[in-house]
Amino acid sequence: MFDAEKVKNDIIQWIRDWFEINGKGCCAVVGVSGGKDSSVVAALCAEALGKDRVVGVMMPRGYQFDIDVAKALIDHLGIRSVEVNVGEACDAVEKQVEAAFGEVSEQTKTNIPPRVRMTMLYATSQTVNGRVANTCNLSEDYVGYNTIFGDNAGDFSPLSMLTVQEVKAIGRALGLPSMFVDKVPIDGLQSKTDEDNLGFTYAVLDRYIREGVCDDPEAKALIDRKHKINLFKMTPMDKFEYEVEEWRKLWE
């Protein structure tokens, strides 16, 4: 049985300990969308560090139809905030890619905004003496539903070992209103939901991750395929292991 209250408290202490070592006196910089993940991370950081040490960054691309939810979360937590429209920056990158290659693939168009957003988060972090929070959860990471050097980046990650259902439980333990915890998952860049894009629900995925059970053979096959081809996203960058000792022997 998942003990949301205990895990919530453990995460809060973990954040305090992490900042004591890696950013004493710094603030947490959180990209806030109004969805469950960023809402829970922002609330955890506010509990751990105090609301004055949390900066919520809203980053619409042009018009974002649900940005009012992000603003409501910021008001609810009482944290500092800034809104930066990344539309022109994303458009500029797309334009340069098209000029260089003659076209821009749909996958490229999908991944440019998360990477521009992460650039903005780090620009904010360096401006306000902060540390960037990663807001990904285990469910998304397991099937590669994230962007390398985009939303999967960050300096510390409170939720990356928790499934969607567990994140929601943490949100409720924090006393967050349902509008933040149960908001339909969407990236704010397109009209389709995360589950529409994935091809299965998070409830099905979470049960498979924690219990190894999936009643739908097609969903299981899709989850397995996505996990296999995206494993590289869940591990540190592969690097060539140079044998220093062999080199030293040449000088002996």
C-alpha cells in the first residue's frame, strides 16, 4: 500500500537536504503548467523551502488556453512567478531548421518547445540564483514520453520514481485542490491529451509498472515497445571508458 503522507514528508526532507548540499540559500525554479506534476513539485518545494524560495515560470507558446490553471496554482501557493512567452523563440528555431533542411518534421516541431522552455528555465535559474526542478514522473519516463534536454532535464527530480497515480496521491496529501491534481494531462502545446498521444491510459500503464499486469495485449505490446526504444532516456549518457591505467603504464 502506497503511503502518500509518508512519501510526501520524505520528499520534502529530501529537497531540504539536497538544497543544503547543492544550493544553500538558492530557490527552486519550476516550470508551471497547472498540471499535476508541476503543481505537486511546486507545492513540495514550497513546503520544503518556503514559498519565497520558489519561482514558478509560465511559458506559453503564443496562446495557451489553460494558462489560467497555472496562474491559479501560483496564487494558491503564494509563490513568486514570471510569465515568458516562448512563441517567438520556437518560431525562430523552426525557421532556421527549415532554412537549413528545406522542411521541419513533425517530431522536430514537437520537441523544439520543450527544449526552448528548458533554456528559459535555466536562464531564469541563473538570473534568480536558483536550481531547476525536473517535473517528470516514472510513468512518462518509462515509455519515453519526454524530451531529451527538454522536460527531462533539471537539477533535481522529486517525482521521477513515482507513477502518475502516486503523484496524484502526493498532491492530495499536500492538500492541493482537485483542479490541479486531477486536471486532464496535456502539455499545453496541442489539443490532444497525453493519453491520446500515448495510446493507453496512465492507470493501465501504472498498474503494469507496479504489478506487471496488463489485461489488454495490444496495450502491453505498445508499452513494451515504447519502453524498449526509449530506455536510453532513462540512463546517463553513454561514454567511452578510457583506460587511464593502460596509458600510465606507457610511462613506467
